[in-house]
Amino acid sequence: MYLLTIRDGLVTRHVGPYESPKQASDDLDRLLQHFGERARWQIHALESPEQLLASPPAAAPMAAPTRLRTASAA
């Protein structure tokens, strides 16, 4: 499944779901008539909950510990 996201200024609309990216792009021509010339769009692939549960969780990168150095008084 795919979801179409259109941003026009401060307005964001999510349209879909679509069975294929082609269906989303075909509908995009019709939808862009209602938005300004500078509207931006993206087609997102949706993941089913079953796919997310079947895949192992991504390991979050660990941040290296930071230490602040202070200037010692002379």
C-alpha cells in the first residue's frame, strides 16, 4: 500500500491508501489542480503491522559520551 503526501505552504494532506505507486501518481495529476504551483509531493510505502512485527527492531545508534572541559584557573 502507498500513501500520497502533498504539502502546499502550511497545508499538508495525506491521500490514499493506493495499491501501487502508479495509482498514486495517476491520482496526483487530479489532486494537484487544487494546490498551488509550488506544492511538493511524496509517495510513501506503507508497512503493514505484520511486516513490522516480523522484522527485528533496528538498533538505535548509541551516542558517544561527551565531557565538558573547563579551563583551570592559573
